[in-house]
Amino acid sequence: MTTEVRCLDLKSLQVRLKEEYKDYYKIKRQAHQLRATALENLAEALAEQGNSDKEKMLKALRSREQQRATARKIKFLRGKIRTNSTTLVTVTDTDGTKIDITE
């Protein structure tokens, strides 16, 4: 955490949090496109490093991702996936009081 964030009051933190979520969701909408670009760049780098063809590397990377997605779906259907996401953040005020933020 930066010192700028630590000096903000609760209202300012909540406003900042909403702004950051807007940015997050804007980027999240582009996730598939960004992932495809990242895979292409990775395939190119791996092809240069291993003296291989870029298309073969890209096909292998996509196949691996598809296998992982399929396995994850199977695990979900069998009930073996637990989500451990953050649902609560505790912030300490300048006067030492602790505030729980659940938004």
C-alpha cells in the first residue's frame, strides 16, 4: 500500500475503490483478446528459444489451455472446487480504529 492510500479517509477510500473496480471491469471485458495476444507473444518467444515453428507452439499452448479448462469443468461438476475469494478487508484508521469493508 502506498502512503497516499494510507492517508485517505474512509469516504475517499470507498470512492477510490469504486474507480479501481471500474478500471478492473473495463480490462476484464477484454480478457479473451488480451489472453490471445499474450499466447501469441509467448508462442513466438518459445519458438525462437527452442528453434521451433510459432504456429506449432501456439497450437500446443491453446491445446494445453483447452485441456485445463475441461479438467476444471469436470472438477466443478464433481464438486471438488472451492472458491476462496476475499470477502472482507479490514482497514485501520489514523486514530487506530479498525473498519471492515465488505463491498
